[in-house]
Amino acid sequence: TLTGMIFQEQMKLDQDSLGRQFDVSLLGGALISATIFRGASGGLPPWAIENVPAMLKSLYEACGGIDDSFCIALQAGGDLRLRADPGSAFLDVAAGKKPAGWFFDHMKPKAREEFLKKLSEICQKKDGHQWRSLKVLLKANCGGKKKATG
């Protein structure tokens, strides 16, 4: 929890983007999720994207193997936004923008709702293929091919 609060302040995160009830202990998972989303949006070469299923599985295990915690971390990764005030930029993420990248910044509410619904369905699968299914879902919602990460 202390680490989450430190990240929240150092990165100048917009608390409203996470919701008032967000558990700060999941912030690390949200930041990792945002990084995976940004990479899937074109920030990583195609060969690196092949490792996304393993990264997602590791994140799931870090969330204690709890479907709800994992889905919340992924959802928060897509919703996480920097504060809009001057000086809130972080590395190449502009103030007021989402670290997850351009596609999440511009996702329409209906598309976001559908993405989260599919994410939840995949998280509940226990067929051994859920990690590949998540990769496919991410690529579909992150533009699929190498583009500017915004």
C-alpha cells in the first residue's frame, strides 16, 4: 500500500481515473497492465508481443491467482490517467493522458464496456488458453500493428 501511494504521487496520477474505491495495493498491477497495453499498442516489436501471454500469467499469479484482483488490475491499467496540471507528464506520457497509450485514451465508452466484458469472460476461463485469448483481445483493442503509442 505504501509503494502504491508513492507511485501515485511520483507519477502524479489522477485519482479520479481510478475511482474512489480503488485499492491502492493493486496500483503496481495497474501500472504493469498499462505498460503491457502500451507495448501492445505498438511500443514493442512484434517478436516481443509473443511474450504477452507469459507476462499476463505472471501478473495473474502476482495478484494471488484471484480472478477479480487480476481483472481489476487490468481494468485500472486501461483507466489510469496522469493529472492534467502542468508538470504532470511522465517520461513520454503527456499530462492528462493515459500511460496505456493512444487507443485507451480514445476508446469510446461502449468499446470499453465490451472490452471489459470480454476481459472478464476470459479471466474466468480455466482452459489453459486464456493467456493467448487475452493477447488476441489486447491486440484487437490496441490497434494490433506497430503504430505510434501516443
